Amino acid sequence: MTIPRLSVLAFALATALSGAAHAAHAAPEAPAATHAKRAITHEDVWLMKRVGAPTVSPDGKWAVFSVTDPAYDSKDQWSDLWIKSLNDDSAPRRLTFSKGGEGAVNWSPDSRQLVFTAKRDGDDTSQIYRIDIAGGGEAQRLTTLTLGARTPRFSPDGKQLLFVSDVFPGAASEEDNKRIARERKDRKYNVRAYESFPPRFFDKWLDDKKVRLFVMDATAGAGMPPPRDVLAGTKLAELPGFGGGQGDDGQSLDAVWSEDGRTIVFTASTNRDEAARAPGYTQIFALPAAGGEVQQLTQDKHSYKALKFSRDGKTLFALTEEEAPGKVYDVTRLASLAWPVTNPVPKILTASLDRSISRFALPDGANRIVFSYEHAGLEQLHSIKYDGSDLRAESSPATGAIGSFNAGGKAVVGVWESAINPPEVYSFTGTPGGQPKRLTSFNVERAAAIDWQAPEHFWFKASDGRMIHNMIIKPANFDPTKKYPLFSVIHGGAANMWRDQFVLRWNYHLLAKPGYVVLLTDYKGSTGYGEEFARAIQGDPLKGPAEELNEAVDEAVKKYSYIDGSKLAAGGASYGGHLANWLQATTTRYKAIVSHAGEMDLIMQWGTSDSIYGREVNSGGPVWENLPVWRDQSPVMQGGNHAKGTGFTTPILISVGELDYRVPANNALMNFATQQRLNVPSKLLVFPEENHWILKGENSRYFYNEVHGWLAKYLK
């Protein structure tokens, strides 16, 4: 084995820390099973290692990524950074040892240091840490801010760090933030007050903190100046609608350095305060790194994100959505702006591609943009020249989905997975048509012991003329001469699609385990089939998609002789739960229904969720205009349709997280009340500590057991 250009101390330290129990050797193929394969278990699903997006060093020699070692008790779960050489076949090595985990990894320009965010001993909020990859040693904390720090980025010369943090209203310094935090902690009353929408997001009540950009010395320590708020005093930051994209960790501004280090470029909204009545636009802005007034670089009805500069600094690339007024979905495209920006109108590089770009990277030397997009259950790599010409496929597996990737030097490294291959890190660098190289094998051995088959894809033409894509999942010990009940599982979104990937929350094979065939249908409104297909649910949020789901079931029963058409069930979560409720209200073909986080009434969902404007657009106008869709496509309003041979009669399992603010729990309570009022067999599961998803191990195990028990009660 060739020892990379690390110090002897660093190499010895890495070797000592690797540990045989944690080393993941990158074998080219899965090892052959030495015993009979078995059906998948919940332990298989939950305890597979969770591999995060790799970050590649600027010289293309190293990839760093997170690996979560899950546990049913969160106190026993670990998440750490690992490093893998891209120059040889040596095993990846563990860099950190911390239960809390690390995020937002960024390399120094010389590929010798890393910064990341973490909440470690003594940290009330996430702070920035730096670790010396070349010299070895422990990670050092760089910030101690009251409101924490996130998304650090080295300047091109490696001397400064740019990051995002927050300030309290009226705070002009870190001392002010500390004082206000102390005052709020000590106050005798407890209240939340709002003057703009939304007041909450997924499972969090939002607060009045203001997002800001900070710059600090990359070697901060005793005697160094404190981080500097570069947006303080700017007209932009004082606008009532100023803000960034909302995420679990707070607002983001997607900030990057220009290649000469003189300018900070970022995205922000100026109309966040209009979220209840208008689409939000995220534009591109710039300001001098040394301080000064902000310049708005784009001024259109688009939103921008994922900013990246070309290596020569002459082109700024971004992903953009048109945000067309009155439309429910817009394709995400690649765009470029010449730098410095003199023409605010970007060039759309993928205008001819009717697919949404998921992510992109800029490997050195090729003058090509590598990107991925969804299509018919898959996500694969493609590339295009900087000028938007010569679109072509790149090296990526023919099945499954690329969940993330990044470039460093000439290397392109990411995570690939499929329904029967849990996530691993792969190198995608190579010639078109070449094979990617697997770099890790954290889950290979466990996956090889499971009896599971890859999804089978099929298409059919629906009665509305659309071609509909589907995947069929078969249970363990599958025998084509037997008859199996069918479980139609409905994806959420609706702007989403079923993918050939390893799923944690609704794992296809675990759902199929008791002896069901699982049907995964991309109804109209799904992504991966073009803009018109995704927009087709506008004004028809439930009825049309549900008809396609029913037709998909009919097609599957007709196409596959091993499906028992007399034993059908359906279920889903989020938008899939909406559709599950609609199916229960409008057809009696299913023997059982499962609805998690499912909308029961369009008007109630509009008024209580954390996102209302898009629902208004989808239904044709405000609820007070008495438009037919608000009533005609609300599941609860179909309860009295028994005279038509429909209405609520099918046994239904209803579940919800009490902390779900995207589809609030009142939907599930109304659903259960309706079923009980009509004397329909029904069961309500409320998870007090869960949000829109069931994320705790034992809760997840209980949920799967309940789903299996409910289906068995009515299908077997």
C-alpha cells in the first residue's frame, strides 16, 4: 500500500483509530453469501449504516463523508466523519469520534484542513470546528457564538471563513446577543408572537431571529478579532421580507466566495413576508468581503440556489426555477452568469431538457458540468458543456439512484444506492460508458444476506392518455406460481417520484415481507416525467391521481398472474396519505387502507399547515371564493356517498406525528372521528414525539408491525 502524503504522525493516528470493527474495505463485488438468504427484518432496515454526501478535496485526492452508526436508542447512536483516499484501494478511515455528529464539511484550498459544524461538550448550539488532516491532532473549536454557526466556507486563499449565523432583533454585537438570550431565558412569561407567515415549519415553531453572513479569521483564537457580520447595516438586511431558504437548522443564504476572494455572492429573498399570498423569489446578491452595500445581481421571477464558480472564476453557475405565477411546479434548470455580472439575465443551459436538475458539480479540466436528474425511478449522471451544448450521459450505474455527489480536482465522488443496495460511496470519474468504482462497503455484507429482488419496471397508458411508470416489488421466497395480495403504496409530494433506492421510512421490501406484492406508481403530479406531467394535478389534486392509481392496480393484476386481484390494499404518507384517504372515500375495491400524515379536508389543511399559497394555487383560488375543488376533492366531504356505493367503509389505519406542522394532527383526528361516526373499522396511532416522519427506531418498528398487522387482518 502506498502511504499518501500525510505526516507520519497523522498516518499513524489514522491507522490506530481505524479499528477492524469500523474499517470498510472496498471490494469490487459483494461477497458471496455462505448460507441461505433470509427475508429482510426491521433490524436490517434500521441498522444499515447511513452514508452521507462525500466532500472531495480540491486536489482530488481525498473524500470525506459522514457515516451514522444507527441504534434503536438514540443515546447509543454515533455519527462521525470518515476519509477515503482516491489514489489507492486502502480502506476508509474514521476521522472523528463523537456521538453528536458533524455537518457542513468544507476543505481548505490546499487540501490540508477541514472545517465542519458540530455540537460538542459545552456547546449549546452548533459551532465551527477545524481539523488538521495533514498534521493530525484533535479538532479545534473556532466559534463560540450564542446563536451558533453553520455552513462554513474557506476563502480562496484559505485565510478566512465565511459562514451563516443569526442575530436577535436589535442586536449589534455578540454581547447584545448574549444579553438578549439571557433576558429571554429569565423572563417570567412564555409566549410566541408573529406578524408574518409562517409561524412554524415541519416540527418547529419559528422565531424572530434574523439570518446573517459572517466572516472571520480561519485561525481564530486568543487575540484574534471576533467574527464580523458583513450584512449589518445594509439596506437589504433591513427589508421586512429579507431572509433565506428555511431548513431544519434555520435559514440558509447559500453563500460562496468569488475566486479572487474579494466578493461574497449569496442568495436571499426579499419577500418572505408575503409567503401567505405570493410565491417567494430567491435572487442572487453580492457584497464586498471587506464590507459595503449589497448589489442585486438578478431581478426576475426566478429563484436561484446551489451557487458555484468555475475554477477560473469567470462563470457563476446556479440552479434556477422560473416560479411561473399561477403554476404549482417549475422544472429546475442549470443557469450561468458571466462574472463579473454585467447582464442580469442568466443563460439557461438545460432549456431543452424537460427534467429537473437535482444537483451538479464542476470537475477541473473538462469545461463540463456534471449533473443528475430524476427519470422513471432512476437518477443518473449526465454532463453538458459550459456553453450549454453537447448533452451526454456520464459514467453511472444503469439502475438505482445517485443520492449525492461532489467534485474536487478531476474527481467526481458520490453516494449510489438501489432498492437492494443500501448507500455506499462511489467514484464516478471516468469516460462515458465506463463503470463507477465502489469505494466503501459499510452495508455490502449485510445486504448480501437478504433475499430480495430488484424492482421490476412497467409502463401503461392511462385513460387520460398519459404513460404511467410503475415498479413492482416481490416478497422474499417469491414463487411465481402462487397468488399474492397487492399493496399499492403511494408516494408523497406530490412533486416527487418513487425511486429505485433503499428507503428507511417505507422500505419496499419490508412492507412486502409478509407475502405481499408492492406496487409503486408515479401518478400525474410526480416529478421525473417533465413539467406538464407534474403540473397536471393543478385543479385536480386528488381525483385524477387516484384514478391513475386505480388503473395501475388493474394493469398490475392483468399483467402479473401471481397477483390476487381479490386481495388489494392501498396506503401512503403525506400526499400519499391524502390520496389514501381519497381512495377510502371513493372506492370499495380495497380491503384495507393505511394513511399516515394524510390530509382529510382541503380547507383545514390550507389554514393549519406551514405552507398555504401553493395549495391555493392548486385549488384555483382562495377558500372563500367557494370554488368547487375545495369541497369536491376533500375526502371528508365524501363520507355520505353510500347511496352511490362509495363513502367510508374500508377499514383504515390512521397514524400521525403530534409534532407534524406540514400536515397537522387535526387531519388525523378528523379522519378518526369520521370513521368512528360512520362505524368504520379504524385505528388511530398518535406518536407524541414524531413530526412529519417517524424517525425514532422503536417507533418505526412499532409502526411497521402495526401496518403488517392491519394488512394481515383484512388480506389474509
